[in-house]
Amino acid sequence: MQLIYDHKDPLVRFGMQQIKASLERRGIDFVEKFTQYGTTLLPERGIVVTKVTAVKGAPVPYEDQSFLIAEKRPGRIHIEGSDSRGLLYGCLEWAERLQRGQDGLSGLEIRQKPALGMRGVKFNLPYAPFDSGDPFVKNEETCLDFDFWKNYIDMLALNRYNCLSLWSEHPYHMMVVSPKYRAANPFSDLEIERNIQLFRNVFRYAADRGIDVYLFTWNIRILPSVAAALGLPETVGDFGNMYDELIHRVGIPLNRFRSRSEPIRDYVREMVLQLLLTYPELKGLGTSASEWMDGDGYEREQWIVETYVEAIKESGRDIPFIHRTNMQNAGKEIRELVAPLFPKDRFFISWKYSNAHAYSHPEPQFEKLWGAWEGIDLENTQVLYTVRNDDVFTHRWGDPEYVRAYVLGMMKPYVKGFYWGADGYIWGNDFQHIDHGHKTWKYDFERHLLQFQLWGRLSYNPDAGDEVWSTGGRQQYGREHAPLFLEGLRHASKIIPAVNRLFWIDYDFQWHPESCLSQVSGFKTILDFVDGSPMPGVGVMSLKEYAAAEAAGEQVGPPNSGVETPADIIGSLRDAADRTEQTALRLQSELGELCGGHAECTLYDLFAYVEMGRYYACKFSAALELNRYRLSGEAHLREAAVTALEQAARHWEKLGYYWSLHNKPYFMARVKRTFGYPFYMLDVSADIELARRFMREGEDA
């Protein structure tokens, strides 16, 4: 078999590496011929990769990032596209099919094009991160290791991502230096050069895999050492409270001082300029005009213009600019001050699509509920969604149907793509897992590979089926058991979304469902659940509403009503737990000596999910019974709540057991608590006593 392709195109070369690996695994011999070296005759049997350009005056044959795979004669496969990314994705598609044993197409064609043009990840760098905690502290060395980035970027490319967004409150001291502000960088010249070389290598490597790198900041934040170098009090660099309720030594609220400080304005402008001059491979920039800023919408947007936009202009670079809109409704100001300064195809607005909880409902309604596009002309605006998983960091997650529905919901005329990730976590070094036993991997994204596969592959092709995930899981679980592990994870992954739909709190620091913890109040008690609110806008009835409707004799949640009741969600949790347990028990009995590595680890995850689902089902049931008791005063309802919470405690104890078999505690960045189920057993038990003492309004203790 002959392989004919352009070996000078790094994307095609990477794609052909995957095809060659698949051929070698199947014992198929091949020779390579490069299209640059003279005339190449088409072979009888082989794979021919061709970039098809437009004939003068005609449209481009293939859309961006799309491809065709056709068998133009028996035994000769042609992979065609009009850009390098399209050819890469065509090569990857055929490499997978070879892996599955496919050789020809029997006269059929494979045509694919991206559902969403930008498919990215949100990666919070551990240098001046948005918040502090073990996920960042324990990844500082990892993110200075080029080998990590090569493995991570290869994984992204294989799963059809084309965007790596890096986020930091102050990336400048790690990435650039300016003679004008040399004293503001704490590193030596040698260290600065080392850091610059690392990030240049990372950006170039990403470009060679078809991945654009964007850098995001939180606008005006600086470090205490930078403030001192600018001749300002170090407190000006305090991270402090974004709402800035305190008066600092500068005499006025800190956010206002920073917004009006000319030294800070000039420093940020110079740093952005140096970024663009130092890294020609840096595709674009993103920031916001909200957190830690003061003034009205016009003042904040003018600051963005005088720093970021002026630096872009001075650099001479024609780059995309992404304007985040979280915690801000300044559509009119953005439209008038910032958007006109960029060509239409270079300006994007970013919106948190599910707030901090992607794993909740696949069609969130916050755009409508919060008036996201007030003042924005959507016919002339490009939108990117930020998809935040601040829900589950420890246990594997993977529900193809959920992600497919979510992607289809994002496919709106004005939406050009998305990037997903967390504010409180990095899937870098796997610091959570105990470093012995079945751990055969190094990086957290390897442990959570299915989650990355789902978001990347389905946002390129929502029609991708189970054969894709089963093929991808063979290396971790083996050919025979990969489909069964997928089935188990599919059931288990319905648990966290169901919990979030019935018990909703907007922000990540307020609520982390995997742990039942909050920075604000610690462990979420049964009393929190009794008065909890459901996810807004998606047709979920609250526990309180449901109990009141029952008491009034009203029909609640009839079939096809579009209403999801607490009873529905409790039933869903129990069903998901039961189905997960059935699959896990079958795997446990079948694996035998093959129960090791990812298989053993995932099996523990599945058993943990069983107990998590049953814990929440019991807790919601108890909260519903207490709502019923509050209305009727019938003592047996309170007793039923106590019984349900006693059952919940047993499930929590088992959840802690499965977690402790292979994980160790860590300090969470956003929740500011130590993660580890056994540490909260007393809180779980206290719920039982809280239910016993639960009183109706006006009832004497």
C-alpha cells in the first residue's frame, strides 16, 4: 500500500502518523511518497491525501475544516479537503476506521464538516490564577514542562479541538518582559528567557496541530510586586474582594483607584503589546470589563479601548478579540465603543452559557432570563459560549447523549463556537489519585479522557456514535469491555445533572455538587435542601412547589407537560444508580485478572456514583417529606424524612469508602474546603438530627 501526502504540512503529517499507526497495528505494510518530490502516479492500492484548492472564479470546493473520504477505485482511498485542518480531521477519521477493521467504503463517501467552528478548552494557568488551591499549586511545575503540553495538545488535536484558551489574572510576569517595566518582573533574565522559550514552543506546537491559542485575562489585575514597581502601595495588587467593599490605603475603593491609575493603564497596555510582539503564534486575546473594575459601562469600556485595543493597534497585528460579558450588561457600550474598532470577523462576545454548571440541563435558558443580548445586534455579532464544568473533578464523567443535546442547543446562527473547562480545576497532573496500585497514567486528562473526547468530537460531528467512544476506550478497557464501561458511565453521568436541576445555585464557589460543599456555608444541610430552588427556566418544579400542589390536590407534572417534578428527579437518581450498579457488578464479575489500571479505577468510580446517586435521592426525599410536614403537621412525614436521612448516611459512608480506595484529599480552589467524603460524615449525621428537630412555622420546640 502506498501513502501519498504532503509531508511538509505539519497537520497532514500528524494525521498520517495516526494512519500509519493503525496500519502497523493491523500488520499492513506500506510505503510513503511525498507529493513535493516530482510527479507521483496514483497507486493501485493506497491512501492519497490531497488539498483541493479553488479553480479561479469558482468557490472553494470544501468548507473550512471539512473533508471528503472516497474510494475512487477499489483499494484506493482519497482524503480531500481545502485546508490543512480538514485534511487532518479526514486522516484521523480514516485512522479510526482502520482501527475498527474497515478497509474500504463499498462505493460510499464520508463527508464531514464542523458543527461549531471553534471548539476549545478553557485552561486556567496556575500562575496568578483566578483562585488559589491545590489544583493550581500542584500544577505549577507541570505547566512548565513541555512534555505535558505536547501530550495535552496531541490529545486535543485527536479529539478535533482547534482552540486552547489560557486564562490568568496576570500572565505577563511569566510570559513577557519590557525594558520600560523591567522592575515589575521578579524573574532573572535567564528565567524570563526560559519561560518565553517554553511558551513559544507551546504555541508553535499547538499551531502544528491545528490549534489556535488565545490568552484571557481578568482585565485590570496586577500583582503586589508590580504595584510596588510602579511606585504604588503593594495593596493595589491585592486580589481581595471583587466587590471591593473595603477602603484601602490608597484612600478610595481599590477598584476605582486601579481603574483611574495612569501607571496601571500604561503598564497593562505595554504588557499586552509585548505579548503580541513576543508571540506571533498567539491567535487572539480575551478579557472582560466587569470583575474588579469600577465606573459605569462607558468608563470600563473606554479603559479596555485605551489598554487592550490600543496595544493591538500599536502591534500592527490583525487578531481576534474576545470580549467577555459575565457580571456585566453593557451591550450598548460594547457596541458603541469596542466592536466598531474591529472587523466583524475579528470581534467576539463571550457568554457563560450554563453559568458555572454545564452538567445540569442541555438547554440552559440564562440568555433569556438574564437579558444577555440587550443592546447587542446579534445579526452582526459573533458569540462564543463559555461552558463551565465546576461540577465534577474527581469521578469520571461521560454521557454522549447529554453532550450531543448540549451541542445541538448551542448551534444558533450567532454562535461561532465554545470553550469548556473550570475556574477551580486543572486537568493537568493527576494529584488526586494515590500514586500506587492501579494508577498507570500521569495526567488527569488521561483519567478523564472520555469527557474530553465527548466535547471535542461531538462539537465537530454531533452524529458520532458509540463506536467512536468504544474505539477510544479500547486502550484503557480492552476491546471486549470498553462498550460496557461506556454504558456504566452513561448511566452514572446522569446523576450530577439531575442534582443540579433540583438544587441550583449559580456560582461555583456557592455550590459544588460532587462534594455537597460551598465556600459560603460549608456542607449543604437538609435545611438548605428543604428551601432549595431548582434550575431556572428549564421547567423544573421546586420541592416546596410540589408539596404545595400535592396538598392542594392539584395534578403535578402530567405526562408531556414539559414539567420535571421532584418525584421525577428522585426517580431518575434511583434509576441511574440502579443501572450503574448493574453494569458495575457485571464488569466486576467479568474482568477477573483484567481488573487493573483504568478498568479498576473506573469500576471504583462507578460504585461511588451508585452511592452518590442514592445519597442524593434519599436527601431529596427527606427534603420533600419535610416540606409536606411543614404544610400538614403530620408527624409520620417527619419520621419518614429521618428514615430517609439515615439511609442517606449509609450511602455517604459507602461513597467515602469507594473514594478512599484510590484517592487522597485536596484543598479545593473555589469552595475553599478539603475534598474527601469521610471528613464530612459528622455533617451528614447532623442532617438526621436536624430533621428530628424540624419545626413548622409557629410550632414550639
